[in-house]
Amino acid sequence: MNDPITKPEVYRALKQLINVIIGRDYAEATKNLARYPSERIKECHKICITAQAASFGNQEKSAQIQRKIDSLNSLYALARLAEEVEWD
């Protein structure tokens, strides 16, 4: 656990977190971007925004989607950081 972290490990962790946050359906819809976490997160964000608009009037569903959006925003910051690191 004290070994330096590698880029593939970070990307694998991001992929797992994305899948947990967005759920199976969205994961399937964006699996073509699995190797590009930032792009996948942006695409998931678009899907969530569309779903949120469709859930207008259903406060519970809208709140659930908003939590996904908030989590995706946090993951996007981590994905961008992972892209900016100069990996050995």
C-alpha cells in the first residue's frame, strides 16, 4: 500500500466511482469513453441534466439526480487532476 500510485490505478478507481455514482444504465451509455474519464464524466453530466429536466415536478427524483450531478462535479475535478499529473 506504500507503493507509488500509477496512472492505470487512478483511472481504474475513477471508472469504479463513476459506475457506482451513475448506475448501470448510464455506465452502459458511456462505456465507449471508459478510457477517458473526464470525457465520460462530461457525457454523464449531460445525461443527468436531461434526466433532471425530464423529472420536473418529481422532487425526489430531481434531488437524486442532483446528488449524481454534484458527485460527478467532484469526480471531474479528480479526473482533471489525474490528467495533469506527470506520471513516471
